[in-house]
Amino acid sequence: MLQDSFGRVHDYLRISLTDNCNFRCAYCMPVEEMEWMPQSKLMSKEEILSLAETFVGLGVKKIRLTGGEPLVRKEFPEILERLSTFPVELTLTTNGVLIHKHIEVLKKSGVRSVNVSLDTLNREKFLKLTRRDQLDQVWENILILLQEGFRVKVNAVALHGLIEDEICDFVQQTEKLPLHVRFIEFMPFAGNHWQSNKVVTAAQMLDLVKGKFEVIKLEDKKHDTAKKYQVPGFQGTFAFITTMSEHFCGDCNRLRLTADGKIKNCLFGKEELDLLGALRRGEEVESLIRLSVSRKHAALGGQFSPDYLKANPDAIENRSMIKIGG
């Protein structure tokens, strides 16, 4: 069991398969001309499986594969199939554009839930945000996932100046489709030009939704990061991930493994321990994992105040989001 000094048990691991991506979202990666990690620095397929097996032995019950964009890794199908032999729940976060190529391996590997990152329903805005004209393919793949019986969560980063005009459009999609739309408050990472005045809070977004729809609050389960709502009679739901306005660190059960094999005990934490280096030297890694968990801060990586209005982005030491893993 992996328990930190605040009594939190960590049984959920997010593994980044690559720092590469076929989109270029500015809030995730700083510039178009990104330098990707050389292959020699990335975890190999066997190294991913070895480290995952160690985490499972320490009590991890859920593994989410992330990136970058995990589906651009050529070994994704084999990695997924091999991980499916472990006694864990397997999930995936993707931008959705390649998902149609992997439906069968997802089903074969027991994946039941897929998170698709989608910040706008407007084609022109999508092109501006991602620098790729592929909204139609992403939406078609979301519909394919639903038709194949997957639980689909759509993750939309609440970007100021964008989400205000589209939040009700997203909620409207949950009327006929069993989608679970989640609006994520804009968070600070290296190079994403975060400022507190760019944050649209959950309370502000909920007010916008209530201006058009009647809503009911749904029950939130243990370890949920999203506060869930529904419009009565609609098939799907919507929710808010309130990292900035109301953090949920007190119930955190998550650990992250970056594509280059570093363990991060918090999305916002600056400290990383090199599991891959130890593995390649033939050293045991369990003690490093336990050390990382023991050093976890009470909230927000110990890097900024729970009052996001006081956060200084220039003082936060961290990677860009694409280098951390979604």
C-alpha cells in the first residue's frame, strides 16, 4: 500500500507513453517547434510494463494511459494488451483523432471508459486552438465510441473568452447523447501563459448553464475530481473540475509516471524521482516510489496558495503539461 504522510492511499497511476502529440494546443505545449525526447530517454515497452508491474504490486488498482497523445506511439496496442493482463482497471485519455484505428484493441483489453480532450465544438476555433483541422474526425470518433458501448468523458479546458460562448452548447450535447462533459479550470504550467484573470471558475460556468437549463446536482463519489450535474431528462451529464477555485487535494489518490520514467506525486509538484534510471542500473525502484509518496505535499504540490488569485505563475517550477502527461 502506498500511503503518504497525510493518510492518503495512492492506488491510481497515470502513465505517459510519449511526450509527442499530433495537435499543438497552446495551453499544453509552449511552441509549435517542440523538441521531443529522444527515443533513448523514453521508457521502452518492457520498461513501462516492468514499472507498471511494480506499482500494481504496491496496490495500484487503476492505470490511465496518457501522453502527449498516447495513440501516436506505435507500440500502443501491444502495451495496452500486455497491461490488460494485470489486475487493474485500464483507461485512456486521448485527443480522439486516431481512436477509430484502435477500437478493437480497446475492447479486447477491457477498456470501458475513454476520456477525449475537446475544448470547442466550432471548427474554426478548433483549428485555431489545435492548429489542426480535424474536429470532424474527433467528433465522429466520439460517436463511434458511444456506439461501441464505451463510457465517454469529454474534457474541455475552460479557456477565458472561449468557454463562455460554448458551455451551453456542450451541455446541449448531453441531451441526446450519453456523454459526460467535464469543464476543467485553466491551470498553470510552464510556458502556457497562465494568469489568474484567465481562469473561468466552476461557479461562473454553472451560472451560465443555469441561465439556460434547469440543473440538478448529482452525487460525487470518493476520489472524484469532478463535481457532477445533470439537466433533468438528458441522457448525459456535465461536471466541473475545480482545481483552481476549490482544490480536491485532501482526497487525492493519484501518481504520475512521465514518459521518461520520472515519478511525480502531484500534477503541480516540482520534485521528480528517476525510476527509469534506477531500473536501467539494475536497482530496485520500490523504495523510490515509497519515498516519492512520503514527500507529497498537502495540496497543489506545495507550490502555490489554494487562493488561485494569489498564485504567481513565474514562481511555479514545473514542466509543460505535455511533458508531464495528461
